[in-house]
Amino acid sequence: MKLGFEHTYAALPARFYASVEPAKVTDPDVVVFNRGLAAELRLDPDMDPRQAAALFSGNELAEDSTPIAMAYAGHQFGSFVPQLGDGRAILLGEIRDQQGILRDVQLKGSGRTPFSRGGDGRAALGPMLREYLISEAMHALGIPTTRSLAVVTTGEQVYRTDILPGAVLTRVAASHIRVGTFQYFAARGDQEALKELLDYVIARHYPESKDDEVPALAALKAITARQAALIADWMRVGFIHGVMNTDNMALSGETIDYGPCAFMDRYDPNTVFSSIDLGGRYSYTNQPGIAQWNLARLAETLLPLIDADEKKSIEIATAVIEGFTEQFETAFLDHMRKKIGLISAEGGDADLISLLLAAMQKAGADFTLTFSRLSRIADNPNDDVSLHELFNASADMEGWLKAWRARLMLDPQSPLERAETMRLANPEFIPRNHRVEAALQAATAGDMSPFHELLGILQRPYERRSEFAEFALPPPQSEPKYKTFCGT
């Protein structure tokens, strides 16, 4: 059976990857299959379940597959590791989708590779379903992300702190090239490989950079712009990636590697969910700064390709990286304006938004609910009580609401237009942590129905559906602080 695979990355020199086949599993069974994504990839959305189980567990390879594990390095919590690589993931190949865009198809949890570093290369069902759920929710929210095609149980167990059912995730990405991929070759002084890798990234993701006077500089500018937009997108919905290592920053500008990630409930800019992020390096508020830091590490690998004069090259690259801050702040402010119902710009908008966020933090107001309720009361002051409930009738909010409505008077939208602007900027439904955990616990015990119900809700996040109102609510305050784990 052929799936239409191409192999542009496998056509690069052998030191870019290791050829490896997925490990066979005992009893593969498809527990979730993304029919819509399959159609986008020009695959059969009604594929025979037994065939799908064989293909997406790795038990059977398509005739046109050339499986590889990609090599890369990375800074993990600020410490450089010169060799990481795909330790439990195997790239089957690339498929050209309905729009003609080349997309990677990768198995995750498919067994050991030369980069496993002593790991078993396997994955548990819960973390793979979690990545499926959250990546598809991010896609529905309109945020660039890797996608999930299938989760297949293996009929085997994996051993972590507990004994858990094993599974394989099929992940789809614009590509899996990371900042750490460039770092891998830079650490080895392999300038030839860096040039080949840059040419590949430009051809695949930034073709407009090819004819620039300095392609490496043009690509760095484009990558920086995409990352600024991506981080602003994360923060507009309260998303915290949790492990923004350089090996987890995709140069395509997509969100990748959903390990200890989560969505914030009560607004606190210092929120951290990862159980291993003890210093708060990857907190909500630190994400723009960490993204800029990661981009600086990428720029370091490109210096010889920007200019032969190292001092000049550093000055040029530094200017690009410093420009990230303004790009992010502009994008984030634009998002936040829409979230409070504005399409025009006034000088005091940033202060108005900052005052709201400060009041939310002081009151411990829920991030998503605050903006959802604002969208309902913009032109209905009689409904202000629904917002005051989140702020314990704080006097801060009385003053803010008065200033906000005065600002709305200066905006050119009609009430109906404003209502639509706010609806499309403020999701009703996000992957609430307690809902995600409940669905995963049920799935691990053999009941997939809560997972499918939650997935269906998250695939339409901006629609107000009263029958699912309880899914829009945060967990009870009595619940313990939520923690996430890598799932490795």
C-alpha cells in the first residue's frame, strides 16, 4: 500500500538522521482517527480500521515510506545538550496535502532509535491522547500547531511511575526542524551541513528569502516574525507551553511538543504547570523572553552565513533579535484590543488592558471567563453583575468598566459588529485542565466517550452552546494546584 510519501528530508546527507524502523507491537487498535485531517492529506478518511491500526502503530510500513529519526541538539532549561534527536519518534515521510503543502507524518512512541539515550522509545496512552486533544484544540482556536492524525493502542504496557497502557500517536507537522537542529551542526562545526539545512528550511518554509541579498538574514527575520506572532497567539488564550527548550521551537512557526503544557484558569502571569520547572523559567509571562532567547541561540548558528565579518554579523543578527520585542508587543496588543472589543487604536489602550489584567490578577479572576463575559456585556450594562461575580464586586472593576465603555464610544464599530469581534476573539471553551484529566483517566480505564465528547466541544471553541455550559467553567477552588508532566 502506498500513501503518497515524499522524502525531501531523507534526501539530505546521512548525518542529518538515522534510518530506523518502528518497533512492532502486539495488538494495535485505533482509538481515535482524525478523518478531517486524513482528507486534507489526501488519505482515505474511511480507511479500514485494521489497516489503519497496522500503519499507524508502525507494524506495517507503506511501500513508499522511508522511516528516519531526525538528529538535533538543544538547550534544556538553559543547559546545552549537544545530541538529543528523535528518541521515540520516527518520520515516515512527507505528504503533499490538498493545498500542495508538504507535511511531515511522524509516529511518536514507536520504539527505540539511536537517539533514545537509554529510554524505551515508548509512550503511554494518556500523554498521546493529551497531545491529540490539545493540538486539535489549538488548531480550532486558530493557532499554528502540529496536528494529530491518530492514536493507536499497542496492546502492551509501558513502565513509568505506574504501569500504563501503551500507545502510538501519528503527528502531522509543516516540518519537525527545530532551533536545536541548527545547534546540532553548529556544535560540530559543520558549516556545510548548516548551509544545506538553511537552504532546505528556506525552500520549504521561507522561499521568499532565497533571492534576498543575504538569505540567512532574511530567513532569520521571517522566523523571528513568525515566533513573535505565535507567542502572542498562545498568550491571548492563556496557553502555557511549559517546556520551551530550543529543541521544542519549530522553525515553521508551529506549536510543537505538547508535554507539560496547560491553559491558565485564574489569571496569574507567573503561572507554571510543569512539575519540573521549579524556577518558573517557562511561566506564562516569561514566554516572550524565552522565545527571544531561543531565537538568539538560532542566530548564533547562522552568524557565519550572515556575514564573513563576525563582529558585523553579530551586530546585524542582534538587531533582528532585539526587534522581536516590538513585534510581539504589537501582535499581543492587537489581540487584546479585539478581546475587549476594539478594532481601532488609541494611545491609552495598552494601559487600559494592563489595568484589566492587574484587576484580574488581584481578584484571581478566571482568564477565559472574564473575556467571555465582557463580550456579553459590552453594550449591556445591566448584565455587569455577571462580570462582578468574578471580581467579588471589586471597586477596581467599576472604574475600569466606566473607562472601557468610554473607550468603546471612540471605536467605529456598531454594537453588532463589536459583539462579533469579541466573540471571534474570546473562546468559550478551552481544554480546561480538570476536564482533560477526567477524559484521560476514563480513556486509560477503557472508556473513550468522555474524550470524544470533550474533543467535539473543543473543535468549536468560539460557539456559545448552552448545553455545554459546564465545560466553560473553571475547576472548583478546592481542587489542588494543577501539575503536568513530560509523559516520557
